[in-house]
Amino acid sequence: MVKGTVQEKGGYWHTVISYTDKDEKRKQKWQSTGLVSKGNKRKAQELLKERIKELEITLEQETDCKPDMPFSEFMSSWLAMIKSTVLITTYGSYQYFIEKRINPYFDKKKLTLQTVKTRDIQEYYNSILSKGTKWNSVSKHHAVIRKALDYAVKMDYILVNPAHKIEIPKRQKYVAEHYNREELQALFEAIQGDLIETAVILSSFYGLRRSEALGLRWSAIDFEQKTLCIEHTVCRTNVDDKDIIVCKDTTKNKASLRTLPLIPDVEKLLLEVKKKQASNRRKCKGSYNKEYLDYVCVDDMGNLLKPDFLSQHLQVILKRHNLKHIRYHDLRHSCASLLLANGVSLKEIQDYLGHSDFSTTANIYSHLEYGAKVKSANKIAENLSLGEHKKDG
């Protein structure tokens, strides 16, 4: 049985958890909450509940997990153990890799946690590669297997992690497709009045990710100060074969949390959208979905636009109007390429797009920065000269 309490020590709250380990030994675990004593007891108690739950799951896994258990059974056991410690979107992707791809393969091989070797894991990667899986995706499979086996080593189920001996090639550099100014203008004409117009405009003008465009809320737009804040996202995941829309007050990384200037044309569009939503609420009355009143990208009945619909419907529009094929995410690349073409530096683009570090921006867009190289070459040519060359003979 796991029990716990919170104790004050050195001006901070600590969680104190008592439990019995797998060897039937009674233990006590002290952990700082990082919360100062004054006014934070309730928060400390909530954290205690979370830590007790995590420890209970870990202890259960220690009891159930044995070195001779089937490898696939171990992977499922590890998945259940980490469920409460990761984001639901992360859990959804892990669950897909394990239940749909990894376990079916290793079940057929009848390998146990103890007998699985480096070559077995490598053969699995070769197998999915031969069926068309890209190396970038294989690296995600590898990350899941490596993390699970790291846990097995940590718990002394196995001595070494066989996944560490595999060398995964570096992620293949994706050369993003993008629209130029004229192509974007043609797209804007094609989507005028369409359900996804607002999201497409936001991603094109601000380089927003799909999740950021769908997550924009009216409360994040300041029409007086002429700013909009990217602070909320909407994305999709699949858990237990059920699609789940996840709305959260977090962005992909800290740099993605950013405040951007409200561009006049965008402001005009947003005010029109706001007016239209108010009209739809009056017309639909009780049938209007009031759950998403604060969201910008909703349909005429107030329903939040779904991420997959946004991507799929864009393709319908492109085909209908005979426009060049691009992915929805390429609108973000189009924004960046247009900025580069007009002399905006990569560092400034990093801040505008919300990349976590400069290398990410440089890796994706440095090949588009040819204009800057021409400018540099011209400056050199203006200042240096080889003079007259004498010809031989």
C-alpha cells in the first residue's frame, strides 16, 4: 500500500511517500515540490496525489514485469506505466507505434525481453523500411523502443539496452514546397468566403502551424493594442482507436509562445469573422455550439474546425482551382520564403515563426537565402578588383 503526506522543510513543501517495494521492504521517499510553504499547501497536496499515482503504477509494473515475458507484453506494460507521465498527444503516438506496428511484428518472432537482440531490432527497422516507411518515421519507432528498453535496464530486467547499438541515419532534410507572392494571392482569391479562409490567411501571414491557427482565440487578440498572442493550440490524437481533439494552453515550445502585430488586412478579416459569428449565434439560437465561443476558427454552427479537415479541405480547394499542390504546413514555409525574399534575416524569421533555436530556422530555410548571397557577392565586387590580366604569348 502507498501512503503519503506533505511536510514543511526549509521553507518549502515536500511530499513524503511510504510504500513497500518488490522485495517487501518498507521504504519512505522524500521529494521537494519546489513550492514555498506560504499559501501553497493545497498545490503541494495535489502534487502528492500525482506522485502517489505514478509510484503505484511503477510498483505495479515492477511486480508484473519479468525478463522472460514476451517482448511485446513488456512494451505494452511500459506503455501503461508512462501513460500518466506524458502528454495525451505523446501517448497517442506511442500507442500507435507499439500496438499497430511494433507488437504485431515481435509477436510473430516470439522474442522475450531477455532474448531480443540488436539484430532483431535492426531487422524490424529493415522490415518497415522495405514496406515504404521513411527513415524519419523509423527514427520515431526507434525512440519509443529505446526509451522502453532504457526503463528495462533501469529496473535491472536486462543488463544493457540493445537499441543503443543501432546507428540510425540522421533525419532526412525535407526541402519544403512553398508558394510565391503571386501563388499566395491566387490562393486567397480561391478561398474567399470558404470555411477555412481565416485559418489559411493566418498561417500565410504569420507562418502559424495548423494547431496554432485553430487554437487562436478572441481573448488573445487585442484590437486596441493591435496584437495577437499565440498561446493556445488545437491538435488531434488517437487513443484506444478513438480520435480526440486536444485543446491546450501550451505551444510546441517556449519560443512558440509569442505576440505578433495585428496586420491591417488580417484585422479587417477578423472583425468580419467576429461579426458573422455573432450573427450565426442569433440565427441558430439554442442549436449553436457555445463550447467554443472564444475560438476564431469555427463553422457556422459554432463547431471547432478539426485539424484533419483543415488539411484535407485545402487539397480540395487546390485541385478545384488547379493550383499547385502544397501541404497545409507549407503555408508556414511560404510565409518564411516571402520574408527572406524581402530582406528579413533568418534570426528575425526565427522569432516570427516561433522556432526554439536558430539552427532549426537555418536548416529549413538557408537554401532560400540566395538573394542575400548575391547581395554579399555584389558588395565584394564593388570593393575588390583583380585589375588587368596579362594574356600568355
